[in-house]
Amino acid sequence: MKIALLLEYDGTNFAGWQIQPGVRTVQHELETAFKTVFQQQIAVTASGRTDAGVHAHGMVAHVTLPETTMSVEKLTQAINGNSGNDVVIHSIREVSDDFHARYSTVDREYRYTIFKHRTALQRNFSWFIWEKLDLNSMKRAASHVIGEHDFTSYSKRSDDVDHYRCIVDTCEFEEFEEYMIFSIRANRFVRGMVRSLVGALAEVGKKRLREDQFIELLNVPTEENRAKYLAPAEGLTLSKIRYPKEFGLWE
């Protein structure tokens, strides 16, 4: 039986999603919980990998289970009861065998939170910038990200991708009294892409990077400028992943 998991996790104390030797990861935490419940190794495959310190509100993963009489509700309780308090399964749904958490996606959405003042409660979930930012300049620069681009300049090098082209259909800032939220939705993301964009847009807001320079890095990708401006991981949250409606997953 194949199931899809809707996950939330606080990335503060994780070295990212993917299993790595000697460090705590989300994937290892979940696979350990499944092994405890089913007494055998079970692989958990996510829609993508988040870096150390990055959070998720709507991560989706899939698992192929051995035969079980356990209900979805009981299974959810069992896995949550054996994983850490900073990773939670919110929902489980049975899916067809052709579903793949990574390769079946339509698009993904990330949000990045920037606070205008220091905060104790939100310090692990936001980036505090004390300088006054020119939000209008940031919005204008962000609007150029929409469309298909090569994000070589705005990403980290990765050996497991063939290219750095992504199609972005949403890229915007929303301002509130105490903070602002950057939202971006695309068909795919390459490593470090959102943090690189936010870091560069913050430089635009501080008047340290001109709008035309931001656009040139987007339109003329170069290896030497890779991830030159990188926002801290703690402000970033994977917020939503969409799949074709035929899979019957979460909106």
C-alpha cells in the first residue's frame, strides 16, 4: 500500500531533510518512527530536500507500507508518537502506485518572513533586518523573476540536477505592521534559490544592489556570482505543494 504524508516540521534542530551520517535529519526521524511501528526498514521519499534550518508547513512525502490492518488515524498517531515533537504528520492518504511525491508535483510554494524589529518568539522563523527597506524597489525587482529563467546566479551548485531553469508564476512581497512575507511559487526550485533571491532583494531594499544589477544576474547567469547574496535559513518555510487533482490530495 502506498500512502502520501502531509508534514509539518520545525527545521531549527535538523541538518536538513536528507539522511546524513552523524546528524539529525527529518528523513531519519521519520524512517526511525516507521521502523519502530512496522519492525522493518521503510523508505520515506519527500517532494524535495530542505536545507539545514529550513522549515516546512506543507511538505509531502510518500511511503510504501507492508500489509496492515491499522487505520489511517491509528497510523498517524503511531508515527507521530514515535517521532520528535518538531516533526508532525497532519494527514495521511492512500495513493495509487504511480504517485511519486517528487516527480508528480505541479508546483511548489515557499514563503520567507522578514521582521522589522527583533523578536524573541519568532527568531527561529524569520530574518530580522534593522535597516529601513525600500519595499517598492524590492517589489519591482521581484516582478522580473516571474517567467522562465536560468537561476544559476541565484542558487547553489548541485550535482543532482541537469539544469537550473525554473518557471516562476508568483513572486511577491506582502507587508504587515511588524513584518513582511516574500512568496514564490514555481514548477521546480534549485538548491538555495529562494534564499539567494531574498538575500539579493534585501540588498536592493537597502540600496546596496541596484534593480538593474539584480535583473542582470537573473538574465545573464554566471558561475562566479552563485548565491552571492544568501538570506539566513531560519526565515524560510516550504508552505505548499500541489499535485494533479486525480491523486485526490490536499488543496
